[in-house]
Amino acid sequence: MSAQPVKKMGLLAASSLVVANMVGTGLFLLPSSMAGVGSISILGWIAAAIGASALGLVFAHLGMVEPQAGGPYAYARDHLGPFAAFQTNFLYWGANVIGHVASAVSGTGYLAVFLPVLKSPWFANVCTAAIIWLFIWLNTRGANVVGPFTTVSTIAGILPIAFVGILGWFWFRSDVFQAGWNPEALSVPTAINRSASIALWAFLGVESAAVSAGVIDNPKRNVPLATVIGLIVSTVIYIACCTVMMGLLPNAELRVSGAPFADAARVMLGNWAAVAISLAAILKAAGALVGWILIVAQSSQAAAQDGMFATSFAVTNEHGMPVRNLVITGVLMTLMLVFTTSPDIATQFATITNATVVLMALPYIYSVVAMWRLNRTLELTPAMRRFLIVVGLLACVYCVGVVLGQSAELNRKALVVLLISTPLFALVRLPGFAGKAGRPRGPSDT
């Protein structure tokens, strides 16, 4: 009896995957982060869209010619060697652990609409930690518990985006937008660089279609199309929502808002709208957090099985869930929460997302280099080869610009994390510390 063919995603489903992964809960506080630069950040969005498009094309090409489960980690492993693979996995995993503290923080920001005491930094931290550990526990119960919850929350998350991003333009005030154009009196290049750096947070996930190329129908056609379509749709959503709010709320208010969508809804239709939007945002934040905790845990579990993490990351319970892995993830997320304590939730969110994008820069650059090395083995026309070199250079310039757009203190801390990866790599290579006798799995391990 022949096996049933595997049903794969078509173009619409693949495009939806890219949009869903890019437009996450980060959107619910991103307008506050952008308000720190001002309305001039719309120029940064344009620069970021160009850089993100280059990254998207890199992953589209990789997914088209060499579909690989594991994305950046797999390409670094196969084309740059074990050390680059370990660094990629370590930074990619670390960035996700750090970055999705932002999902919990955004949930607390919208809970503060109902519980004003959560505007106090330490009360907010206690609430956020409780949210993190609630969903750590939920993940230990099995993936079948997580799935229905994330489905409902995703549907709920559409409401605030559609309500404010589309209807908000009827309340848009050009004088408010112009008054907040450049509150810090930054030079135009500095403002563009800083806002484009913040915007990389919005474009994380642009590689989703390429990473999932193995389950997409006709990947040579649909992966690049889904990447481009998803990128365009996501860019329009982000720019529309961030820009309209800069014309709804004064800059001084928006930049410290812990619930900008709720505050915008209050301006539009009153308190009842703020309450409805807050409930939808809380549901979306909760669903995104529970889903991403699962993804982060599974990512490090796979790395442990490859010999790139300690074996304890791969130990599972009776539900098939990596419990020790989840607990370690929860501890790290809680520590990050404490270390980023800020006077207000918007500032804390910005600190977390800035750290995330800096850590993501190197894995993305490694993916570009992996593409170039792979292309040496392919029969490409000279024009296509030159085009992909230029695309890769644009992607690298954007990633470097993201790092330059952050503070010197943050970049020093990121350098420390990068340096720590060297002795950690030596440790995971020790027999008994990691799986597979301490060596990474290569293409021959089938």
C-alpha cells in the first residue's frame, strides 16, 4: 500500500505564515519605541524595508535551492562549520529567549489598563514573571494544549491592528504628527539609522518561508513569492499602525505609553474601545508567548540532539516536552526581566527589543555568507551571481547598521555574549556534556 502524499502549504498559506510570524505582539508596543525617535522614523521604516527585503531574498534563495529544516543554524552548520553553527544557534536561541520577554511585557502593559498598579515597575515585573511561568507550566502539559490556545489568540490579535491601523486615519491629526517629527533634534542620518535599527524587530521572521521550504508546495516558485508578499503586507501593517498613532497621540504621551493601541482607541471612541482593544491585545500576547516558548524550547532541544547544547536540554517528560529546557528558559527570561527593569513598560520593551536585534545580526550575516559559499557550487548565470552578491551586501550593511544604531553600552554587552560563546563551544564538544558524543550532526547523519 503506497504512502499518502504529504499535504503541503500553497502560496496563500506560506504568505500567511510569513505575515503571522513577522506581525507579532511586538507591534503592540513598537509605536512607543518609534516615538522615541519621532515621526521622522517613517524614513527609517523605508531604509529598514530595503534591508529586510535583502534579507528576505537571501532566505528565499536559500530555501529555493537548498531547503533546510533549522534555517540559519542549518545553513551555518553545512557551509561554515561547527563553530559558526554553534554561534548561530546560541545567538539565535538567546535572542528568542530575550526577545519574547517582550511579549510578556506587552501583555502586562495592556493589563495595566485594568490594574493601574501595574504601572509601577516592580509590580509590573511580578505580573510579567507570573505570566512567563504560567505559560512555562502550560507548555509542560504538551503541545496539544498549546495549539487551541494560540489559534484563539491569533484571531483576537487581528482586532486592534485592523481597528487602529485602518479606522484610526479618520482621527489622524497632521499637527500632532508634525509636532512630534524630531523631538530629540537628531540629524537625519542618525534618526534614520536609529529607527531602522529598531525596525529590525518588526522584520524578525522574514526567513519563515525559507525555513519552512520543505513543507511548501513548489518551493522554487512559492518560497520567494511568499517572502516578498509577506514582507510587503507586514511592512504596510507596521508603517500604517505606527504612523497613524503618531497623529493620534502627542509624542510625549506615546513614547511612554504601555498600551499605545488602547490609548489610541480611547482617543477614537472612548474608554469602552480601549477596554476591548486591551483585551484583544492581552489574548494575542498570551498566545504568542505560549507558542514562542514552545518554539524556543524545541529549537534548543534539537540543538542538544545535534551536540550543540547540553544533553539536559533534550530530556523530555511523559508528555514529550523538554521540561528542564523549559525551566531553564523560564529562569533566563525572568533574569532578563529583572535586568531590564525600567521606569515604565515602554522603556523596558525598547531595551529588550534592542538587545534582541543586536544578537540576531550575526546569525543573519552568517546566512548571507553561507549563501555565497553555496552559490559557488551552483550553476548560476553571471548576472544572477552578481545580483545575489549585491543582495547579500545590502543585507550585511543593514545588519551592521542595526548594531551601529544601538548604544555603545548595549554593543559592549553583546560583545561579551559573543566572547562567551567560544568557551561554551569547547564545553559542548566534551564527551558527556552534549549529545552525539559532543559533535554536531552533519549532512551524513541520516
